[in-house]
Amino acid sequence: MTSLVIFGATGDLAGRYLLPSLARLTAARSWPPAFRVRGVGREPLDNEQFRKHAGERLDRHAADVPIDARHEVLNQIDYVVADVTDPAAVAASIRDLPTPIAFYLALPPSLFATTVTALAQAGIPPKSRIVLEKPFGSNENSAQELNRLLAEVATEDSIFRVDHFLAKQTVQNVLGLRFANRIFEPLWNAQHVHSVDIVWDEPLTLEGRASYYDRAGALRDMLQNHLLQLLCLVAMEPPRTLTSRDLHDRKVDVLRAVRALTPEEVSRHTTRARYTAGRIGDRVVPDYTAEPGVDPTRETETFAAMTCWIDNWRWTGVPFKLRSGKALGARRSHIAVRFRDVPHLVFGQHEEPAPNVLRFMIDPDRIELSMNLNGAGDPFDLEPACLDTDLAPQTLPAYSRLLLDILEGDATLSIRGDEAEEAWRIMDPVLAAWAAGAAPLREYPAGSLANDF
Ligand code: BG6
């Protein structure tokens, strides 16, 4: 690749993740200095104005990056005004760029299909790559259509469906822990595992993203992609190698085994809720519905929880509980594998030992295993103990790693087309049952803890 084009360069994704990632790569000297980066968007800005805007985003989201590296990125990037759904405008916006080009669609998903079509009509330079963000489509049908469209214009190995969670260090540690250690695999099944919690609670609120989020909601924004990907890594069979094809094959196997819930199961095993006004620390948060750009009649959920069952030999009967919400009182981001109780109580007259829980904490990264040991004093008293390891902070943040993978053409951490479709097969029945009134929308004051409602 010799150029990166960011469609939607003035949007939230570019400002929050892509530009800061470029700055971090530049600071780490991992980004080729002669590389061209072009922002394309509809906002009528000249280069100067765009750089000012981008500089402000870097000040906010990459304040830890040395100022020289931030300036270097700003000097490397220019901006062209274009409607990315118009083939002639797209062609004009890239005419002077060296090829091949990585096209990053940092756009609302509703624009993916028209943008890919415009790009194809404008002419995609040979060996170029197309990068799409999640959610990939808005249901199984639209994901299939998008895959068909992409297959007409590009080869699968040049399409990157990005899920930045896969580039998080602790997430990859699930693979390390499972497949580089002998001791866990014999316990990694329904006989020994009681349940798995996959949690992503955020104090973040809407942050000005209504145009995307109000149409997506928590289920589409987090569960359908990020949390199902985490489920795949926990539940998949050992892959033959960690190459792209082996990893994707094993992940698809798991997704195919996740049961589609019936409407009655949706009522019992899912929760959807929306935040109302409240306080998070000293921050006063308005009602979700009072945020600019929100349409209250859409009943968009800002919290979603769902229990999944994997109908295969290894996992039958084990609940995998997925949950994510915004405007919550505490950040909690972890995968917790809870093991079954010991089969027989030898400490009968004393207390029952707490179950062992293996926790992968994400951002900051840490792995913990809770255990029971004999305490001091009475030799038969049990005391909780925890084996834990703090992991060094990730050297390159997830988006920086993904950008490098895109440049290097390594699709191991991207989502294959069939994975995206299977993930929708699991979520579509939930969305349909919700639309028909199952699991009515609840409310929680901003700042609540997820366990409290
Ligand atoms: C994004 C979601 O993909 O992931 C956001 O759209 C969410 O709503 C974010 O806040 C969480 O990831 P991270 O890495 O920023 O904690």
C-alpha cells in the first residue's frame, strides 16, 4: 500500500480512533513517513481547516502522543471534499494518489453499499484494499447482500471487516492461555465450566454519535460483533494453526452452533434498557432521549444483555452471558469463566468453597484466577486467594495494530464474510422479537451499575 484514504474523515471514528492510531504509529516510527493519507468527506473544509479540526481531535484523543508526532501526522494528511456515494466525485478525490490504496470506510453502515458501488464505478486501483467497520450490515440479509456486492468488486483477501476488539492484547491472551498451556484444556468444557460472562460496561454516553448509534443500539453496536467475537475465542475448538483460515474456520464453527433464540426465549433471556438522566461521578448526564439527534420513537437500547447457548458436544447447557451498556456507573470489561463447584464437600462443617473464576480483565489488562486455600489459624478454615498477573500495557493500541495489518495485508484479525452473516443469524431473532414487544424496554438512571437493574 502506498496511500490510505479515509472516507468520513471528519467523523467520530476517524477522530477518536484512526487519527490517534496514526499518531501513535508515527511516534513509534512504525508508519512509513512517505505514506500518503487523505481524508475525504462532505464537510466543506480546506486543508487548513481540516488540519485544525484533526489537530483538535488529536489533542483530545491522543494527548499522550508527543506533539512532534501529532504534527507529523497533520502534515502528512490532506483533505478533499467529496460525496463518497458519487462515483465521479470519488474518482476525482483519489486521482492524484499513488496506488495501491487502502480505502477505509469510516462511515455509518447505511452508506457502505452505495460507497462500495461508487468506488467500483470510480475504478479501484489494482491490489487496493477495502476496509469496513462494524456493524457489517444491519441484519443477515443485508450482510449477505453486502458480501455479494464486495465479492463482485474485490477478492476476499483484500476486504478487511474490522473488529478492533480482536486486536486487544487480553483478547489475544485468551488464545495464549488456552492453547499454550496444558492445564486449562481438560477443564474447558460443559463438564467443568458453569457459565461464562462477557461484559462490557461503559461510563461513556452517546458522545455526539446519535446519527449512527440511535439507529444501531447496544445489541448491534457491541453484542453482534465485539462480544460474539470474544465468545468465539473462548468457545472455539483448538485451531490447527493461528493462520487466518484456520482461525476463521474455527470461529465460524462456534457461531454456527450458537442457538437462535425463540421469541419466548428472547423474553426470558434478554434485557434491553435505555438510560435516563443521572450523574456519573461529577458529570451530569441528560436523558438519552434528550440528546441531539435522538428519535425517542425508535426505542433504541443503550444497554443489552443476552444469554447464548452453544449447541455442541463441548458446551451444551453452559450459559454464555453477554452484556454491554453505556452511561453506567463503572467501567467493567472482562470475560469471566466460572467453574463448577467441587463435587464433594470435605469441609462440610465449615463454609462451602467459592467457585473458581478465571477472569480476563481488558483495558487495563490483567488475568486473575480466584481460588480457595487453607487460611491461617484453624487449618480447616478456607480463605479466598487470587492468582493474578498484571500485563504490561499494550505497546500499540488495537487500532494501530489493525492499521498495520491492513498495510501488510494480514487478514487474521479481520472478520470473514461468513462470520459476519452467522453473527446476524444469531441476533436477527432477538431484534425481531424485540420489535414485536418481547423484553420491553426498561430504563436506568445514568450512573447505575448494571447489576442493579
Ligand atoms: C466501538 C463502539 O466499536 O467500541 C463503541 O462503537 C464502544 O460504542 C467502543 O464505546 C468500545 O471499545 P473501546 O476500545 O473504545 O473501549
